[in-house]
Amino acid sequence: MKLSFVIPAYNEEKYIGQCLQSIFDELKGESHDVEIIVVNNNSTDRTKEIALTFSNVKVVDEPQKGLVNARKAGLNAATGDLIANIDADTILADGWINKVMDKFKYNPQLVAFSGPFIYYDMPWRINFLVKSFYGLGYITYLFNRHVFHISSMLQGGNFIFKKSAFEQIGGYNHNFDFYGEDTDVAKRLNKVGDVIFSFSLPIYTSGRRLREEGLLKSGFKYSINYFWAIFFKKPFNKTHEDIRT
């Protein structure tokens, strides 16, 4: 199987280099078939220039800003069987790629796989509270997936899906731009195969949104949009604050 990374990036010159380097670090000594696509989403800084300093990184320009627009542009350019959606401010954890490839290899029914965020630049007490939040989310995930059979859970910025399965459900839903996008994908993919969330697949990310919005406000927004996407098939918050410069 070929794995395609799709990385939306708008004014991410501070983070994109370490994100890409983490992928190459994970590939050292491995023979995985991987391609890396950075979607330059109308950046006005050195994002594209920095991405192009890495060999074997493809940069796709998408002038229309928006997370879903960027993800779709990256998907259209991808040639892999698996699409890894990560954010420009994420850093792969040790063994991330191996875990992904093994999980899809040994479970032919798997169509999507995801794990939690760990905020590498936030204090331990914040990460403890975030982990507790994930624990509550995991309980709803188990009920929604195994009891009610209505949905599953994916963490935006840390999820992988089979391209063929995604095409089967009609691709991205443009009713979603930011909040609820991952939940909408999880719900629709859950109808065609296994959509699994596991704490064994963490990814490191910046806590800049938590610092900007505050933990409680951010947690509330993600929670209400999670349930809104499941039950009403649309986001509760149609707009979001852009924390990037």
C-alpha cells in the first residue's frame, strides 16, 4: 500500500519544517511507499519556500482558503491507497507510520484510523485535562460505534483513510469548513467499513489554539460540533477564528 500525506498549510513557516522533518525521520531505515503533499493554501509567508527545500515533497497551490478546500486539493493530487491527513504544526510520534501500515495491512475491513493529540508545548496539567476530555469522548465513540451504530470518531489533523472508501462515500462534504469536518467523515465512512480511534496512535501538535481560545471554550466548541455533525449533519459553528498570522 502507498501512503500519501496531505498537509494543508496557510502561513505555517514556523511549523512546516519540523512537521516534514518528522516524516522523514520516521522513514529512515524503512521501505514504505510514501508521498508527501503540502497544500499551500494562499500563504503570504515562506511556507511554500520552506516546503520546497525538502526533497521529494510536492507542493500544491490552492488559492481558495479553507481546511476542506486544502484537503480536497491534496486528495486530488494524491496517488496513494491511504491518505494521511495531518496538520502543518504536528510532529509524528515514534512508530507512527509503522502502526498505520500494520493496522491497515492486518485489518482489511479498516477504512479509517485515528488517534489523539498530545500538546508538546503545553504544561503537563493541560495535557492531563485534554487526556480526560479524550476519555469522555472515547466513551461516546464506543456507544456511537458499537451500540447505536450511527458514527465513529476521528481526530482532525491525525487521521488516515482508504482513498477508495472515501471516494465511495462521495468525498468531502462542503457543508463543513472546519468544525465537525472530521466527525462528518467518520460518520459517513462508518457505513462502509471499520473506523477506529485508538490511543496507540498519538501525534504531537502545537497548543496554539488552546492558548488563544482557552481550554474550556475550545473543548466546548469541539464537543458541540461533534454532536451537531452526528445528529444534524452540519456544523454548529459555521465559522472559526484563524489563529495563524
